[in-house]
Amino acid sequence: MPSHPWAVPGIIGGIGVLYIIYYIAAIIATKRIQRKGSSRHISGIPFLGGIHILIAGLISPCKWLALLCVLDLSFWSFLYAVFIKGAFRKDETTGEKDTYDRQ
């Protein structure tokens, strides 16, 4: 019994979308908690939704759908942290990793 070619990619992609929605909701909830003065945060799993969407796009009949994996907010957050904030830059004087807001 052959299955529909969009069945498995649809399920995997749907799971990926749910992970992305959860990740965004965790960010919003963390901002609300921290606005009240708490240092707690709600953690999401970065890149998991994007990886699911990437896999779903690669096994689907339309391979270009794999490009939708860049809709994952953690992908853009990672690029921002690396290239704008310099999260992985080393301090030239001590050789230690720079912190985000050293002033």
C-alpha cells in the first residue's frame, strides 16, 4: 500500500512548526518573567524546529521547501550572537572569551 508523498514530510514539518511556536512562546514568557524582576528563564531547544523543517523539505517532492528552515528564530539569534555581538570572539589581552556586555 503506497503512502502519499507528502504524508511523512507533512508530519515532520508540522512537528518542526510546533517546536518553532514553542520556542517563540518561551522567549515571550521569559521576557514577561524577567520584566517582573526575576532572573529565571524558560528554555527552548534551539535549532530543533529548523532541523525538522529542513529534513521535511529534503524528503518532500519539492526540495526548495528545505529553505523554510531559516524561519527558525534561533537560526537568526545565533547569527546575531556570532556576528553582531561577537559571542565567540576572544579578548586579545587575556585570551578568554569576551562576555556580551563588558563595559
